[in-house]
Amino acid sequence: MGQQTKNPLRLVYAAKQAELDKEINRLKRKSDSLRARRRLPVIAGIVRAMVEFDIQPQEVIDAYQSGKNGSDTADKARSGAAKLPPKYRHPETGEVWSGRGKTPRWLREAEEAGAQREAFRVS
């Protein structure tokens, strides 16, 4: 068999792909540059705050590490503040509801069956 001729469409597609890859790389470099420029004032603000409040770099590192591990003290404080005592309790299962947020299924179903909400109130 003779030498196969190259498909002209394949050459066109390859050239277009090379052109697109070049443009993607150019835009990625531009994006990286913009991101770096946006970070500079943020970092400067952090450094100013550290100086103002006499915060040492190790304190920031420790706080960052504890936040990554899910033991952030601010998260704990928020979650503790959100805990409310139960207002309603299911007599058979012991499930409770604080009275805030969406009505739980067990209480909604009991009300639909004719029960009064106050019957489940914790005294």
C-alpha cells in the first residue's frame, strides 16, 4: 500500500487545539498574576493587625492548625450558644425539640393525627 495522506481536517483541529492551549496558558498566567496582586493588601492588613495586637506568628500558625483540625474555638462558641433546652419531648422515643426551626417529623405526624402540641411540652 502507498503512503497514507494526512487528513487536512486533523491538521486544522491540531492547529486550533495548539492555539487554544496557548491562550489557556496565557490566561492562567494572567489569573495567577491578578490573584497574587489581590493577596498583597490582605497580607499587609494581617501584618498590621498582628503588630497592633502584638500577635506572634506562632500564635497564628497554632490557630490556623486548630481550625484545620475542626477544633476552632469560635466554632465551638457558636455551636454552644445555639444549643437550647428542649421544649417538647416524644414520650416513647425521647426525641426532643427546642421549639425553633422546622417542626420535627414525630411532632408533625402526631399533630396531624389529632394530638395537641402542648401534650408534648417539657415541664
